Amino acid sequence: MPDVSAAPARPAHAPADHPAIAPGRTGILLANLGTPDHYGYWPMRRYLSEFLSDRRVIDYSPWKWQPLLQLVILSKRPFTSGAAYRSIWNEERNESPLLTITRAQTEKLAQTLHDRYGDRVMVDFCMRYGNPSTRSRVRAMVEAGCRRILFFPLYPHYAGATSATANDHFFRALMQETRQPAARVIEPYFEHPLYIEALAQSVERAYDKLDARPELLVVSYHGMPKRYLMQGDPYHCQCQKTTRLLRERLGWEETEITSTFQSVFGPEEWLRPYTVEEVARLAREEGKRRIAVIAPAFSADCIETLEEINEEIRESFEGAGGESFSYIPCLNDDDTHIAALAAVIDENRGLAGLTRRERLTLS
């Protein structure tokens, strides 16, 4: 990432003996879901315990849920989840792909914003679960002189179990600061024209590389309990709008694209149709032989895309008679994605704390 240092100076109109202080900066803090430190049993157990203990994710009463989680689920789940992580692990850097990709996104975005605004902007990233922690990155920004922080959960769609819990953790980190920076949170960007454009271009590039055009594009979103939708969570509606806007941008018929939901967990009903079941039904009942799958709710490829979609869901489709399954990668650090994120930051007035003169100087 670019150097964010700036020379301390005596404040304007201050007495001659006033000590020099570093100029205030604006921090842009990207946040993603999280990652275990390793796929071994104990790192996986620590990660899963933190994740599955979050009341935004699992809202069952703790006195019922925690004994089941700690004594039953976490005695077995770290082994199966660890095996899944091992199959996609970045062995060269000894980290998960999510961490590798989020770092690359941050570096590109930092360079883009540094080119526009110079050293007055500091860009970093954190994870809701695992490392680098939200608390440590907020502390680093405050120590670096950030008097304003724009917090950017890397989720295009709002959901209580993603955006809201990331925001909760960010505010908890601010509670520990003696001198709190001014803070602002990015709003969902699921319908932003540049985000839709980036998605559309990724589909077009993927289709251009295929020998035969898929009969259907399955737009697979991370699932959530249907109960959350009934309680007022807007996630489902935002996902459906993204699919519609993507279809309109591509100029397709409604029969060429469909929405599904993946990653079902627990006994209650989740948003339907379930991706793993729907792709099998498409092959078995509708005779679809060629499909492509894209996951717009994920800003970076991770366990849910690289392992669940590209392995489990692929196997479900092919096992039901499907012949050609194409996974279209997440936007990751593609230049169109970075441009979209930079535009969202600018439009959310992440630099609003600067004076008018400073903004004119940096523009």
C-alpha cells in the first residue's frame, strides 16, 4: 500500500511555540467476513466458535445454543470445514484465498485513491472474524492520525448477518478509543451502475471463452433463514433486484437467468430455491445440460464459491445429468470492480471531513 505519512506542521494561527502535529487523515477501512488462520483443528475451532457465536448469525438463545455448539458441533465441524479449506488453501502464502484477494483489492484501491487524494487518505482492511481484526485496524488508523473513518463492509447487499454484524464490531472498536474519529458507514451498493456493469462484463467475458453458450445463468446468493426476511431484513429483495438489473444490462430474456440461494445451515427453512437442489432439478426435470453460476453477493472468492459452488454444487448438477458447469469467478480485484468500489467511496463522501479548500486541492 502507498505511504500515508505526511509531515507534521504547526497549526494555522497557533502560537510560535505550538508543537507541530500531523495533519488529519481520512481512513477507508474495508471489511470482509473473515478467515481462519489455518485449516488445522484448533485454528478452525477458534474461527468457527467466533463466527457461530455471533447473535447476528445464529440468534438462538445462548443457553440452548452454546452447549450444542461447544460440545457437539465444534467437536466435529472443524475437521470437515478444515478439509474444505485445505482444498482451496493458498499454500504459497499460507492463507485462505479470501485473505489473499481482500489484500489485493485493498492495495489496488489504495493506489487508486492515493492517486486522487494523496497522503490524506489511508486505506486498510479488516475481518469480522479472525485476523486482521477490526479492533487492531481501527487502532492503527487512529494512531496514524485518521480523524475520520469511512467503514466499508464488502457486501453489496445488506443483511443482518453480514453488513450489520460488521458494523456492530466496528462501533465496538470505536468504543475503546479515547479520542474517537468521526465515522461513517457505506450503504449497500447492490444497484450501483458500475457494480452492475462490472458483473455484466464478467459474465460476457466468461461466455466469450466457452465453446457452447450456457442455457441458463444461475445467480447464486448466500442464503439466510426465511424468518429473517419476515422480520424485515431487505437482503432477499436486494438480491432479486441485482439479478433483474444484471439481466437488463445483458439484454437477456427472463428465461436465461434465475436466482437461487446457497449455504443452508440448521433445521429451519431458508430462502429458496436452494442452489444445490435447484441445479440438480434443472438437469433432471428441465433437461438443462449447460449452466453457468455466478455469486454476486461475494466481493471475493472464498470457501462458499471455490469449494461449495465449484465442487459441491457442480457435483450436484453433473450427478443429475448436467454436462457443462461453468463457474464465473467473483469480481475480486478486477479493475472494473475496483473502479466501482472507488466510485461508491466517493459518492458516500468519504472525504467529507476535508475542508472545501482541501477537496479542491486534492481533486
